[in-house]
Amino acid sequence: MAVASKLIENNFRMNRLPHIWCPGCGHGIIMRGIAEAIENLGYDKEKVCIISGIGCSSRAPGYMDFNTLHTTHGRALAFATGVKLANPDLKVIVVSGDGDATAIGGNHLIHAARRNIDITTIIFNNNIYGMTGGQYSPTTPHGDLGTTAPYGNVDNVFDICRLAEGAGATYVARGTVYHAKQLEKNIENALKNKGFSVVEGISICPTYYGRKNRKGNAPEMMMNLKDTTLDKKVAAKLPQEKVEGKLIIGEFVNKSQPEFCEEYHKIVDKFTKED
Amino acid sequence: MSKKKNVSLKTNQAWCKGCGICVAFCPVKILELKKDKIHITDKEKCIKCGLCELRCPDFAIYLEEEENGQ
Amino acid sequence: MVSKNVKLMQGNEACVEGALAAGMKFFAGYPITPSTEIAELSAQKLPRVGGKFIQMEDEIAGMAATIGGSLAGLKSMTATSGPGFSLKQENIGYAMLTEIPCVIVNVQRGGPSTGLPTAPSQSDVMQAKWGTHGDHPVIALTPSSVRETYDLTIQAFNFAEKYRTPVFLMMDEIIGHMREKIEIPDSSEIEIFDRVTPEESEKETYKAYDNSLEVPKMAAFGKGFRFHVTGLMHDEFGFPKNDTTVTEILMDRIMGKIENNLDDIILYDEYYTEDMDLLILSYGGTVRSVLSAVREAQRNGKKVGVFKAKTLWPFPEKRIVELSKTVDKIVVAEMNLGQYFYEVDRVAGKNCEVSLLGKANGEPITPTEVLNKIEEVL
């Protein structure tokens, strides 16, 4: 008897499930979205490679039935760059967290974007270091609490999408686990882009971030995502005061530019494809 | 979201962690938690919108296509 | 008559030539003196043979991409020096536990910290052994001439592929930047070892970490085996396991694959060791001064032998113990303040007197200093 949908059975290592994430953690929703996007695009599983660093999000590849690599903290994109350049036929996806991608791995994020290497990066942003028990991250809002910000966080947040855009990513989008279908579409479009793509998936962490900051239970945190976000297209039609303070979701960049591996291969071809 | 009528709602209680997301967002309110596990209270009323499946972080509720003869 | 392929080149260049002869197809690195020529030449030569070069954003990324390239099926190398070697350590440990073959060249310079970027040292010998955290197997080779750099680079790739492990090539600035005339061997004379990969028929049963094999077969990503790789302790399929028994079995195997093959891995040369009163043990660039001094000492009737380590790790314990029983004294000559010395003293100290000729001021140990040491101890 089936225990899960066809989507799950087709794309996951069934004997590895259920996953380790806490009750109400939004990460499973993003992971499902990645699987759905891959399936919609009809990729050959043997050619899909999913690479992660360290943290809650980084456990995703272990559950997914592809070529999967769970690397060191912050370095997933650097490993992925090696894999992709060595074999450009592989469809390389990096899953990362807010701390993994923008703190310890921030340098790799901006440089992968600058190169426009064909890697799709999905950042599971739960605004906290969950695996280590709730320390503040580069996306923990100013003033919020973490176990290492017991009197309120004095840091400012990174806007991951603007960071990625500024660094040269050719596809950039933000979605949330509440808006799961749109997020899935963002991931699909990111995969279709031949170049460096970043999708910031706003997740929820009821166990650490939520509890510490009195954000309520999982359904309440989901509701909060609905209430505090605005779609880019909707926001464009609203007066400024109605947009103020809202987190904008949607596609920010989707453009075509020369891709790193293709550019490099032009050099290789010069030497190896002589008649 | 599937609008198909030949699908039916299934649950996998072993994977359910009782977060309550599906219960909160079911448009026809036919889901509830019993002892922290998902239960369908009135399967007949299910409109098969798939929102529960889409937002279940644990893949513990889903619409399954009914095969012929089943 | 076949014309000999004789060239004048520096050690760093010989390293790249050796790597290419061994089948290197991927290099990821970051510029650092005195290893930079290895990156520059790799950048120039790799695309000409269908290979790939990438300059990464930092040393850590250079190591990570090297591992990634190897996982995708290419023979991969990176090169660095002291500060970069420090930065690479975490990912080196990753490659050791996940058993990803690759070659890490360290052209050693004076340290600690930024130290003496353009001066030679052999101060990273212990870092090669213990630099990354946790217990782990280590293979580290060290050349003492330009030709030996060529040969040992090939050997480093062969060991990496054969034992599915990262291998260090511990050069020093003397060897890296010294120019010598070398004869490049014909490819027919070079033995190349490629990693053992699983057969198509093994797709359903493939275990990337099969404990029934000393060295499990390694599939490349994209070849239809869809396996998992993690830096966590893992079972035979590569999945994380927080389990003492699984950890013990895995650790025993990855330590054992090196420790059970010492005779294959440990390489050294000996000079005048049949009849000697004093043995000088040295390696890398320092050996050149040692040999020059010892030849002089021999001319003066002194019975001095030389043990030149080509494999630093695993430690050539068995042979050093044997030799220590045949002499009164051993001198360890190295460009540091005593690293290999302590290891030699540990195994040989009960059989003879072991002393250090160490120097870490950025200058090589000179033949005169070696001669003075010989006078002092004999």
C-alpha cells in the first residue's frame, strides 16, 4: 500500500523518510517544491545533482533520490562549482540556509553569482540557526531574539535577493512556504535559467525562531507570511504607504547572459576541436 | 492543484508530526488532529483542492489517483 | 634511436607536467606564493588537453571545487602554501572521510602566519599529518629534485586513485622554484592507476562505501548510481548514521586501507647505509645539502649514511627502527624547529641517540651546517 504521493515516491528515498525536521518546520514544503519542479521539467534523475552545506536545510539532499552531496558548512556552492565545471551535463542544484548561504558561505554565493555559473541555489530562509538551537543569523530581523541575541539582535539583515542581484545572478526570486505553488513555479523558472539562479524560500521555524520571538505555532507563522508579504506585481499597483514594511515576493531578475561553463568550453573547444 | 474527481485524500499518520498546518488551511474544514495525528472528519466534503498536500511539510497527506477497479 | 625529451624546468612546472602525465583533468585553486606557477601552468595547459581550470574566490573554495571535480569523475588537483594549507584543512578532512581522491600540493614557505612567503621551509610536515580535525589516514610525499617532483606527482595521483583518498605532495620553496634539467620519461614508461569504478550491472546494488572492500569502488556523479555523500559518519550507502558500530567499522576501514599497504606506499632512498656510524635522515630540498655534505664526509673517511624519506606519511617506522639498531646516532635535518625529529626520536630513540639539525629562518640548511653537525656528533 502506498504511503505517499507519486511525487514523493518518484523523487525521494522512501526508506529515508520521514525527515528529521521539527513539527511545523517549513523546509519540507520547499523540498517538495524542488521535487515537483524537477518532475515538471522532466529532468533525467541520473543527471540531477543536489548539493548542500550544513544546517537544517542541508539535510534535504539525503532524502532526495538523485546524485546527492552533503558538504561542509557554507561551502556547497564551491563544491557545486567543481562538480558543474567538471561535468556541465549535470543539472546542479544547491540547497542552503540563511546562515549557510549568507554568513559562512556568503563569499561563495556572491562569486558563484558573479561567474553566472549554471547552478540553481535554493535558500531555505528561516531567519535563525536552527540546527544549533536558535542563534541569530544574517536574516534575523533587527531587534529579534536569538539564543546569542538575548537582549535583541543589533545586527541588520541581508536582503538575499538584492545581494544576489547585485552580485550578478541572472535569475532571482523570493517566495514563501505559504505561497507554496508560486514558490514551486519560481524554482521551476530558476532551473530553466541557464546561469546562476537564486530562489529565496522564506520558511518557518516554529521551534526556535517562532517560540523565542512569540510568533505563534506553525499555522500562525504561515498566516503571518500571508499577512506580511506582497506580490511584486500587486505591490506595483499599490500606493507606497500600503507597501511599506511588507516583504515583496516574486521574480526580481530573469535575464539571459553568457554562462561560465559555456564560456570556458569555448576555450577548450579552440584547442580540442581542430579539424 | 488537482481539480480531478478521480482522486481521493489519503493520510500517512506515521509521517504526520501534528503541526496543524493542513488543518488550519483546509477550506472546507474537514481535517483535525487527534493525539497529534491527522484525521479526516468528513471525506465526502473534500473538494480535492490539494492545499493540504502542497503545504504539508511531512508529505503525510496527499491526493491519490484512484486506479480503475479500485 | 629515440631522441630523449630533455627540458629545463622548475619544480612547480615539473609538478604540472607530472600531473598531466598522470591524467589530471581538473584544477581549482587560489594564487599563493610560492606555489602560484602551478596554478598558472595548469590554467595554460589544461584546456589544451580538454581539462578544466578554475581560479576560485578563496583557498577553501579551491579545495571544495577540487573535491567536486573529482566526484564528477575527473582527476583533480589543487596547489597552495602554508596559509592556504591551513584554510583548506576542513575540506581536506571531508575528502578523507568521504574518500574522494585528489592531490593537494603544498609548496612550503616560512611560517607561522604570513611568515616568509618567498623563503623555503618544511614547517607543515606535522600539519599534513594532523592539520584537519579527527583521526584520519594520511599519505604525504615529498620530492627533493625537479625530476622527483615529476615522478612523485604521478605517484601522488596513483595513490589517490588507488586508495580513494586525498594525497599531499609536500614540496618546499627550494624545489618549487629551482630549475634543473630533467628527462621527461616516455608515456610508455609511466604507470598510471585509475580509480576502480562500478560496472553497469552493479547499479542496483552499488555501495559507495562497501566495507567488504578495502577500497570501495567509486562511481562518478551522473553515471547512473545516484548515491549520497556526506561528511557525517555514514553507512555503506553513504547515508548518515549516528552509531558507534557503524563509525568503528568505517574508521577501521579508512585507516586500514593505508596502514595495511605500507609497503606499497612508503618510498625512500638510502645512501651509504650499509656501513655507517651516523645516519642523517632528511627529506625534500634539505636532502641536497645533506648529500653534498655527506659525500664530503665520506671523502674524509667518515661513515655517514643518509635516509631520504620520499613518503613522509605514513611514517617509515619499520625501516627507521631497523637502521637505528645499526648506528650510534641519527641526525634529523629539516627546515623547521623539530617536527619529523620527534617522530624519529619516538621510534629510534631507544636504540640510538637522535638529534636535530633544524632551521626555520627562511634560509636553507647549508652543506657547511650539515658538516659542522657531523663533526659535532661524531
